[in-house]
Amino acid sequence: MSVLLETTVGDLVIDVDFEKYPVEAFNFIKQCKSGFLKYQCFYNLNKDYSIECGDALVGNELRSSLRVHNCSIGGLLNVEKEMSDTALKSSQEYLKTRKAELGDVGYLTSLLEDKVPVVGSRFIIALADTTSPYDDTVFFGKIAPESLPVLKLWGTKQIDTSKRPEVDIRIKVAHVLHDPFPDPNGFHKFDVSLPHGDVRLPPDIKVEAGKETSEHKRAMQMRSTEMTLEILGDIPYVGIKPSERVLFVCKLNKMTRAKDLAIIFHRFGSIETIEIVHDKETGSSLGYGFIEFSHKRSCEMAFSKMDGVLIDDRRIHVDFCQSAKKLAY
């Protein structure tokens, strides 16, 4: 496993081929790690073929930062000049077309004058095993088998005339599970603001009409923000706040059990629940899960002490749960 993408319509685990595609792997991992992909939309859904992501302005036209359509990590981190659509030279020779299978992940490429392919941030995921070739693409990774049902679900979504899903599929957060590359100079994490404006909510979520008073406008703005959080999965319904007591744990040994984590993490305070996520078909651990503490302070202490700790011969990674699968009522 290399990356876990938590999205509004299921989670995707992506295995990246670091050895064969070092440039593409470096670019993708660092974009995920920097937070660049947070709240980005999937779009250009071609049923039984592919779906695209990586254009930071699709569904985020009103954002004030990260206003780029197709930019490599190098362009994002260039502090000497204004951020621009900058690309990296691909690690692969140019091929006009390539074959792909269900779950293959690849960057869309463009050509320099000397026919050297370059990559930015726009990538596609193959939605089916097809004989139709993919133009100007270099595939560098693959969706893990346990995440393929999510892709198949995406392929059934209704789309508009621009091929964007009528209900958003957005990345809530990208967790980097394995990063073999040192961070480049100037690397930092972006503070990505909550999307507003063109956020496509499910049709059963409605905002009641009311008087146009300033107080009412503020209330409607707050409700709209809450509904945005709902579609992003940060809260299950309007009016509830995401918990600050839940810790995300990944890179777990597949043999590690919930009661093993309970013994190890109990020293930080009382634990409400522990959930290790398992494959629905095989029942095997997916290597990540959630720990809900009774108190926020316990969660903060575990976060500060347990990142990189060796458990069952695996160095785990911990983070605050940004999608709040457990909630404080």
C-alpha cells in the first residue's frame, strides 16, 4: 500500500510502483502528502472506461489559492515565483497509446518540443478491463483489489453534459502509507479551505427558503457549510460536529488485532471503541483503523507519542481522523 484516498463515495487504496515509475510515484506521493488533493473532485466520468481527477479548479472555481489546472509538485512548491501550471518529465518514453486494466492509475501527459512526455497533477483511473487504448497516459499505480467495488460503484453514477457526476465524488483526505522519497526543498502542507459555491449535494438535502434578512443569510451560510461537510463525510447529518477524540491508525500488520491496539493505546486514557477495517469479502485486515478515546486529551497524547512506533514488526502511522467516522454527540 502507498496511498489511502478517503472519498465521499468510498475509500481507495492505491499501490504505486516506485521502482519502475520513480518520477510519477514521487509526484503523486508528494501531492497527496502536501494536501493538494484535499476536497478535489472526480470528473470526466466515461462509463466502463475512466474517471479523472487533479484539476484543482473543477468544483472549486471560487477558491482563492491553489488555482491551477495541471501542476506538478515542483510547480506547487516553487516559492520564487507565482504558482503556475508546471510539469515534470516522465520517467517513461513517449507512447501515444497504452493498454490498461480495471483500477490502473495513470497521469495524463503532454509533450515538450523534443517529444518528451511530462506529467502534472491530472490523473485517471481505469474503470473497466477494456480493449480500447488510453491516449497520452502513463500508468504508475493500481487500485488494490479490496477497493475495486468502490470503482465499480463510481461507474454507475449519473453525470451531467460535462461528464461530471451529478452528486460530487470528492477526496476528503489522502493518507500516505508509504513514502520512500525525501521531501523536496520548500515542501510544506497546504491549508486547503472548505469548498463552497459549486458543491453538488444529494437531491434529498434541501435548504428551506426564508426571509432575506442578514441574520437569516448567516444562518443559511452556516447550514450550507454544514451540508458541505455532510457530503464530504465529515458529519453524517447537518447539525453535528466531527469528533476530536478519534485517531486514525494505518500501516498496521494484517495480523494485528483490535485487542492488541487496546492494550497498547490504553495507557493514554480510556478507550470507547477500536475498529480495524476489514475487506468485506475476504474478512482480512486492510491495515488501517480508528481508535475512539473517551477524552480529547488522550487522543492528542496518543498522536504525539505513537507515530512511527513499531507494532508487530510494522512502523505504524497515526493521524487525527479528518473524516470523523466516530462522532461526539
